[in-house]
Amino acid sequence: MKLDIAQLERVANLFRAFAESTRLSILQELKSGELSVSEIVERLTTSQANISKQLKLLHDAGIVNRRKHGTQVRYQIADPMVFDLCSLVCDKLNRDAQKPAKLKF
């Protein structure tokens, strides 16, 4: 079944959300569980403003959920399927590189 243009645009928007290394790093950190913005900033080497911007984009794309906890906003993965998708990409890159060391998300 072919997708219509609106459905294809939704797919394209989802893939755009994965097209930045900081966003992928955030997803990797959230794989272990819910984190606040400040906890993510501590783990990554970028500014709080950049992390907040990337989290907003991930949230708008439906990839992460957020909830208010006191004065903090905490983020978590909305659907673990994102890790299946990332694994597929890593597997493809491993096959292309034909290296014994494997990438793992």
C-alpha cells in the first residue's frame, strides 16, 4: 500500500529528528531511563540551551515524552522502537564497513 503525501511527510519529519548527532546522543542517554535536562547536560559535552532545543525537537517529533517533576522537566523515550531503528542503521553501517568491531547503539 502506497502512502499519501501527508503520510510521507510525517515519515520524513520523523527521520529528520534522527539526523543530528546530539539528538542521537540524547536518545542513547535516555535508553537507561528517564532523565532531567540537567542530568543530560552533565553526561554530554554541550550547553543546556542546545540540549533543551534538541529535546524540544525530539518531543515535537513524538520520540520522547516529558513530564513535570517539581521544578524539573524529565524526559523519557516515548516508544522503544527508536532503538530498533537505530540498531538497523548500525547493522547496515557494520555490514558496509566490513569491520570486526561493531557499532552498538
